[in-house]
Amino acid sequence: MTRILLAEDQAMVRGALAALLRLSGQFEVTEAEHGLAARTLLQQQQFDLLLSDIEMPLCSGLDLALYVQQQQLPVQVMILTTFGRAGYVQRALESGVRAFLLKDAPIEQLTQAISQVLQGKKVIDPELLLNALGEKDPLTEKERQALRLAGEGKTTAEIAAALYIAEGTARNYLSEAISKLQAGNRVDAARIARQKGWL
């Protein structure tokens, strides 16, 4: 039986999805209410597949995928999302994600995609793939981190402390990001990057 770790912060969606997967009789499903809980479970148990939402508190689906990649865990990663932003797809693929589907896909499409992923194939919703061929994410990982913190209202000093860098370096990352996104200021740059799925 395929062991699935389902990471989804919306309880109703998580419960419905888990129930549908269990009904097939092919899957043993463990539920995680957010990304951090999923990361803890990945450290404690072995799974064949991580099926994750993107936008979750404490640790996003993309953060989870990156964690799996960095730790070289023997688990395939699938993203299930309502957000078809180009930046998400590009970053997911770079993080080793094997499949990317929209939440409104029929359950048959999901179970088929799981089967294909477990056979070593990649599955990406055609609509999402077309979106991903659009704009390239211009931000470096450090610029993205600084911009994310700026978007949360953090000062330059707080950003520098959080990233363990000098204030001048934090200022440079922010000004580079503002310039690349042709934004008016750091808040505007964070908004643009979030809309495109780059944060």
C-alpha cells in the first residue's frame, strides 16, 4: 500500500481529500495540518509520497519540497494547489517536485498522477505548464528572503538580523529586488513578487 503524507492547512479540504484517497483502497494517508507538522512527520516516518498544498502557515509546500531535496529523503513530492502562478511552477520543478496539479482536478486524475509519479514520471497540469513558460523569476534566494521579510513589515535591521547579514547587505538585496521588479519601493516589490509566485 502506498504511504502518503498529505499536507494541507484547510481542515475541510484535507479531510475530504484524505477520505477520497483512502476510499480507493490503494493508499494509507497520514494528515498534516501545516508544513511544519509535515516536516516533523517526514523526520519521524517513511512515506512514498508527499502530497502538499503550496500556501500554508509556518512552512510552505515549496519549503517542504526544498527540505526533501536537501535532506535527500526517499519520498516523491506532488503539489496540489489553487494557485497557477508561473513562479510557483518554476520553483517547484527546481526543488525536485514530480507533479503539479490544480485542486479542481477530478480525483481520478489525481490517483492517475500519483501512479505515474511513483513510476518515476513527471506530471504537470497543461494550463500550469503554459503559465510556467512565461516570465523567468529574476530574484536570487537571498533577495527573495529579504523581500518576504520586508513584505511582513520588517525593518532593514530586523531583516539583517533574521538573515544573519549586515544591514548594508540587507539594503543591497532589497534595492536589487526593487530594481529588478521595477517597483517603487520594497512593499511594492514584495507585492509584485507575491502576485507572480516568486515569494
